[in-house]
Amino acid sequence: MTQGMSAPILEVTNLTKRYGGLVAVKNLSFSIAPGEILGLIGPNGSGKSTAMKSIMGVERPSAGSIKLDGVELAGLPSHQIARKGVGLVFQHSRPLARQTVLENIKVALLPDKLTHLFADKDTDGKARAIAARVGLAGVLDRKPATLAFADLRRLELAKAVARHPKLVLVDEPFAGLTASEVADFSQLIREFRVEGRAVLLVDHNVKSVSALVDRVLAMYLGEWIAEGAAADVMRDETVRRVYLGGALVSTARAESLFSDRTPVLQVENVGVCYGKARALQDVSLHVHEGEFVSLVGLNGAGKTTLFNAISGLMAYSGEIKWAGRPLRPGSPAQIARSGIVQCPETRELFGEMSVRENLDLGGNALGGEECARQLNWLFDLFPILKARQSQMARTLSGGEQQMLAIARALMMKPKLLILDEPTLGLAPVILETLSRALDRLRETTKITLLLGEQNVTFALPHADRVYVLDHARIVWEGPPDRFEAEAAANYL
Amino acid sequence: MKLRPLPASRLFWTGAAAFAVAMLLPLYASGYVLGLLTVAYYTAVFAMSWDLLFGFAGEVNFGPTFLIGVGAYTAGILDARLSPGISIYLCILAGAAAAVVAGVALALPALRVSGPYFGLTTLVAVLMLQNFIIVAADLTGGEIGLAVPDVITIDASANYWIAFCFMTVSGAILFGLSRSPIGLILQASGQDKVQAGALGFNVTKHKLVAFIVSAFFSGLAGALMVFYMGTASVGSFVDISVGVQIIIAAVLGGRRTVIGAAMGAVFLIGMGELLRPLGELATLIVSVIALCVILYFPDGFVGMLRGGARA
């Protein structure tokens, strides 16, 4: 498949993108030949999207060169890059709501001219041909709001191909699509290859694009870590370490050790839709009292959606039971008071308030003495917070903020703590501190933990049991020591 | 979907009826009513120009009166200084041209910032103009206002026709522009400028053109209104409250419709006058009606006529 012989159409050399002190992409180099499909993969925060946006000119590269057919693109505004032959299929977009599908496609065919007061006669025919090609022929006269999710994605594809790009960038091509839709989209993308266009697919893991790509480039923390055929990249040591972590010392307690017959939290056949996208589908899981359960899944798999459903922040189908009783129709506040406390991915600290004030707010419902006791215990768990008591929360480092968010949640004396992606964007040294704190919670308290993570290295050691969530469904359940053998391939 | 032609035709017939009434009015209505409608029609052009920027380009211009004020005062000052050596039509054209120049001078820096900051920049521009007019009283008449020696005509009916034709022609041009490929690109830029850029459209260029067109019609309408009223004052052309009224008119009539903005302007001015016997209460009632329409019919009058439900 790989046409390694032909000269590359896209050549990226030492691309670097900095945001202030943060280096999102560091010295990235790669090339794509005409008719070749390259998968650019990496976990959340790896810099893959930034790399794609830099090529499109949505972000201005800090350094390095991006050449299309030998022409330098770096530094040009995106409309000029588009005219030089780069197209981007957006994952999220806002089509023109008052115009039909056909009119939306016609917009993409318009020239960037102010003298153009009337559309060309052949625009209509061209738009219809594009619609037929991507499978929108049946819905030409409908408004975007009435379209199925997959058709909205087709519309994005139609707009991107309208300009006959030499290089097509596709952001998460299959997110939110069903298996048969994935097959349709794969076919459409293969047609680009046949036509000799270069394609860059950006996605979270190798698995989702492996059937389609000629080559895969894996990124981590802004840097190139591996490149080659999909199977080789999946076997690559560095890639496996990034996605799966190193050797596992499991301290998992067997499920049979938990004495309660009925699990304290039961999630039964839960489904959630965001408009037309299906965020959760038939998800069932359970957590015993005192058990530590990790829910592992890549960005967008549906972890946060599930946690929000449990916390009562989101409407769902199916049933969620807490201590045997349905949580519905409890309000989020009632659910929190019943002992389920979520520590969200976004932390939601009160940035303009001090560390102590944040904690006091968490312990609002406790009596004075109990509050003080809880506070002492937390300062013992996270000594750094004691030292930072009077500091404003937003001036803390990322790791300290995460500790504060966990501590504030613990001030509410939860029976079940839901921890959503605590490791997001944190340095390894902070992870160790968090790790030790979780170990202490497990050894010295009766608390139940539901941990959502895409960082398997962090999720597995703290889990008694693991669930893998992939594209809105639970695809694997088991003890952490069986994860690598049974579920890793799914995850890479 | 099959039901769409019916509400659409309801909108068409309402428009046709309104047009017919407007054509016949000069035969029956008093000079007072005609005078009121003359102001309403100029305000309609202000509101339609504003809708081109907000509804299509997606930029909230809090300073429509900056453009109007520059047009009105430029025309007025030229006439006051040079009359009778200058044709008032030349003054009017100069007013429109000055509004375009001022608009570009404002838009070039303002379009570099996005979101609320564009709006704030335009708001500051109004305050600056207002202060300049008061400070440079020798030139502008200051707080007392500028007396303009000439008017186009003193015949109420003729003034009415001028304003009506001007509104119709401006409305047709603005409406046509909004439906043209440029209007579509503007809408795309307003909704998602990253994607519009990735499709090869120069977003800044298109928004700048929208600003220029908006400035031209605002300035032209402002200049014409000066030669109808015979005076220019901060309170009637530049004050923030005038701008707020224009914005409410456009939103009330229906965002992204152009025509709705004209309906909103006539409604606002008409209601204000009808309720005038109630004194201060009148403003309150009009405000409450406007609030209800904006809250319950976000698509405004045009949305109501289309049948309420969003497409």
C-alpha cells in the first residue's frame, strides 16, 4: 500500500509550538506521500491536535517548517493554507442552521471574492455531486439540525473535499460513529488514497485507525516516540509504556473478599445521548463498599459522562442504584449528601479563594469539631496544603490544585469518591504523591473509590477491579493483573 | 417540512400589506404621523445596517451611533460652514463617506480582537465621539446641538417619500447582500471563523466589508436625517441610548433577517409615540414588550410570522 517511492507532498521539519512556557509540540518531523494515509496518534495532551492545527494554520507554529509540494506554509494564515491545497475535516462544527445541506456544501464551493455577488451556474451541480459521493444525496434539502450525527460528519467531509485539497487532515474520524458508519467513512477516506491525496488521520490510539492507515506516528508529551506500520507501533516498547505503563505490582483485593452481597453502587444498562452523538450505550458496572474500581478509557470514551450521570448532572436511560435504591430522581445536591462525591476532571476550584476557604466550603455541612478533625486528617494526607493554607487556589501548581480538589471532596466525608482523571497534565513526581495518598485511603479508611483514568499506569495499581470503556461501551472487566494480556490490544 | 410554504407566505403577505399601507398613508395620515414615520424609516436603516454586522458577521457592534453620528455631523457641519456654497446632496455624500472612513479606522484595530472586546471597542468609540462633539463646541454646536441652515424640503409628505424610498432601496440592497454568496460566507465566518478560514475564506476581509457596508448606510441615513430635522444633537444621533434603541429594534424584529430590523424600528418608534400620553410609563411598557419578545421569541417578529418554531 505504501507508496514509499514517490516524493512526499507534505514535509514537516522540526515543528515546534509553544504556549508561553508549555511546549505542546517539540521538534516534530514527518512526511506524507501522495496517496498515503498517516495516522497521528497519542493520548490526550500529547500534542497531536496542536500539530494538526499548526499545519492548517489555525495555530501559528513557533518554529520549524511545513512544506506542501515544496511551498512553505508555516506562518501563513489558514485561508491561504487552505487555498494552497490543505483541507481539514472538523470533528465539531457549526454548520449554517438556516441553510439546507446543499446550501452548506455550496458555501464551501464559493470563491473568496467580494465581487462574487451571484453563485456560478455550475455550483449547484458540483455540490450535488459531492453530496452524492459522501452519501448525503437523500438529505439535500434538510436543515443540519434535523440530520443524524453521522450525516453531520458527512457534511464536514463534503465541505473539506469541495476544494480538492491535496492534503486532507481528519480530526478523530470515527468518534461517535457506529460500526457500519465507521466502515462507510473508512471507504470514503480510502477513496482519497485512490485519488492520490495525502491523508493525515488524528486519533487517540492505533487500534481505531489501524485498518485504514499505511503508517502510524505516535506522539507523547509533544514529542515523536515511534513511527512505522500499525502492527510495529503497537509492539513498540515506548508506545506500550506510554499507553500501558511498566510492569505492574498489583495489590488488588479479590472481588469475593467484599462482604456486601448487593454492591453499593449498581449501574444498570445506562445510556446517554448528547443530541445525536451517543456518549454511553448500555453501560453496566458495579462497585462494592470499600472497593477501589478503575474505569479506564481514552479521552471521549464516556467516563465523565458516566460520572455526571451518577452524580445526577445528566439525564440517562437505564438505572443507577445506590445502596440498593434508585438514585433517580434525586437532585445533584441530594445525591452528594447521600455520600456520592465527584471530584471533576476540571477540578472546579474557587480560584479567587484561599486553600483553607476552599476546604472549609467542602466541610460546610460538618460540625465545627468534626470539620477540624477532618481538616487535620487531610493536612496529614497532603502536608503541602497545610503550608499553602492562605494562598489563593488559582496560584497553586497543577499538582497542588489536584490535591486540593481531592481534599475538598474528602471534606464532604464521602462514602463513594468519584475521581475523574486526577492525573491529567500532571508531572510524574506529583503522580507519586497522589498514588501514596490513594494507597493510604485504601488501607486506612472504608471509602469506596471509582477512578476514571486514561493513564493506565496510574489506574491499575490502585484498582481492585478494572473496567475498560471504549466508544461509549464497557468492553472489558477484570482484575488489573489480567489487563495487559486481555485488554491492552484494545487500548493501544 | 411540507408546511414551510404556508408560514413563509404569511410573512410575504404581511410584508405586502405593510408596504401597501405605507404607500397609501400620505393620502390619509396627518403631517404629524408622517413625520414620526419618517424618523422611524431612518431608524429602520440604522437597525438593518446593524443587523448585517451582528446577524451575519456575528460581531456585536455596540456603537452603531458612532457611524451614524460621524455621518450626521460631517454632513451637518459641512452645510453649516459652507452653506449656501455647497449642495446639501454633496454634504450627504460626504457624510456617508466620512462614516465609511471612520468605520474602517475603527474596524481595522477592533477586528483584531474577538468576542466581547470588539463590542467594547465600539462602545468606547461612541463615548469618544460624544466627548469630542461636546469639547469641540465651536465646530459641532456642543451640547446645545448644531443648527443646519438647509433642509431637503419642509413638505411632510415629500420627506416621508424620501425616507420611505431610501429605506426600501437600502433594505433591498442589504437583504440582497445577505442572501448573496458574500452573505453566506459572512454567516459562516460569524458562526465558526476557524472553519471558515480552513475553507479558504479570508474572515477579516469579509467582516471588514460588512463593516464598511454597515457604515455606509448608517452614515447616509444619519446625514439624510440631519437634513430632515434641521439640527444635529448628541441626544438624537450619538447617545448610547440611541444605539441601544437600534440594537433592541434589530433583535426585536428578528436577528439575521434584515427585514425584521426595519419592522422592529417602526414598532419601537410607533409604540413609543402611541403610549406617550402615559408619560414615563410608556418607556417601561415598550421595554417590557421588547423583553418578552426577546425572551420568548428569540427569532423576533419575523420568527413569529414564520410560525414560531425554529427551522
